[in-house]
Amino acid sequence: MRLLLAASAALVFSSAAAQAQTPAPQPAQQGGPADVGLLPSAELAVDCGGLNNLAGRAYCVSAPLGQIGALADAYIADLETKGWLAAGGDENRVVFIKRRETGGCDGMQMVAFYDTTKTPVAELPGYLGFATIPGDVCAAQSAAPAAAGSTPQ
């Protein structure tokens, strides 16, 4: 799954660079999700760049915008080795699930973002934010309530 930043689609991201980075990640710091470490090409961004009200709500890392796609690919590959499956998402977000040994699933999402008030150039800081999704993401949804005014027959 390829992660692209919509506003910087003109920048070419190389997945080869991400695949070449195979050193083991460092343990998660600052309360990050358990399986998310600090990969060698990433810098910890405790304040999440002061963007999207994510400080304190997500574990964020930063890299130059021109490298953020490759870094996202590296995180996807790293999380896959830890049992996380990319289950969905869109251009700037990946939703992961991981089966629990006791049944059900854990969920986590990774979002890519940058300061949209600035011109998107390769050197501009880009960010990846990671946050767990509470509850069992594999639990069956409860049936929708009956429509108002309808009566069972």
C-alpha cells in the first residue's frame, strides 16, 4: 500500500529507499503504541509539529516531506513483521488491525500530514502520527435500531 500526500503528489517517493532501511527500530518513546518504534530515518516529534491537535493524542515522528512516503512504507513494513495488517485507509491514512491471542482485534492508525499553511517542498517537515483505536475493532456491530414508527409484525 502506497501512502501519498495529496498536496505534494508531484514529489516522487522511492519505496526502494524504505526497503533498504532494515535496522531494528528503537523502542517506542513518549507513550507511543507498543509496536511503534523510532525508525532510523525518523525523528521523534513529541508536539506533532503543533498540528491537527495531535500533541498528547498521538505518537508522532517527523522527516523531510520528500522522504515521508518512504518512511511511511518503512513503518508499514515494520508493523507487518509484528503482526499488524494494513486493513484500509486513504491517501494520507492507513488503518491497521492485529488479531489478539484471546480473540478480537486491536486497531491502530497512521496518518501522514504537514503544515498546509506552508508551500509543500521536499525540505518541509512532514509527520506521521500513530494512535490506537479503542476497543475491539473486529467486534460485530450491533444491529441498527428499528425505524421510528415501525412496528414488528
